[in-house]
Amino acid sequence: MRSLITSLLLLMLICSCEKNDIEPTPAVDVTGSWQLSQQLSMPDTVWHGITSADSAYYVFGANGQFVFDAKSYHLSGTYKVIASGDKVKLIVTGKDSTSQYLQVERLSDSSIRIDDWLIGVNKEQISRKFILINK
């Protein structure tokens, strides 16, 4: 009888445990259309405006779809947000391309900074500021 009660208590304990699959809400919401406004080439410390030839846009949809559009390069596909404090990390995977890793930091209500996640791998590291043009 004692083992039956112990087994039932153990079963109730196991059944009462609940897995929490809900990820924390990211600190930075990337959803919307973002236009490139400035860039910073490392190791420089001064942000530089961009020319019309450098114009670029990111569009991050609420459905996990994204588009990157520049004059000489276009990429679309899916993205996944990984919460990470005051910054978020994105894994963007274009159709027919490998995944890219981006780190996004909110600078203000209408601007974000995007850096490569794997900083230091590319010797020509460039940080880019984007302004929100449509939510």
C-alpha cells in the first residue's frame, strides 16, 4: 500500500511539471521597414552618411519573413529572433543561400544598429544604422 501511495505521489509530481516553451519577449522589435542611413567601418569611430548608390532597405515581417534590397543585391527569406538582453540576434536565411547572423541594437524609437553577429571574423567589419520608415 505504501509503495502504491508513493507511486501515485510521484506520478502526480511528474504530471504537475509543465514545460515552458515560451521564449522571452525580445528587447528589440525589428518588425517594419528600415532604410540605411549611416555606416561605420571598423576601426573608424565616426559614422558616415550614405550615398544614393549605397541605399539599402530591410523589411522584417511579423510572420518571420524578411527582404533585404540594395541596388546591386537582393535577398529574401526567413529570420529567427534570439532574445539577448538589450540587443537581439537574428539568424536570416535567404532562399538558396546560407544563413547570416546579425546583431540588432535599438538606438531610439525609430533607429536600429545592425552588426554582424560574428564580429572579428570579417576584417572589414561594418556597422550600419537604419531608420524606421514604416511599421
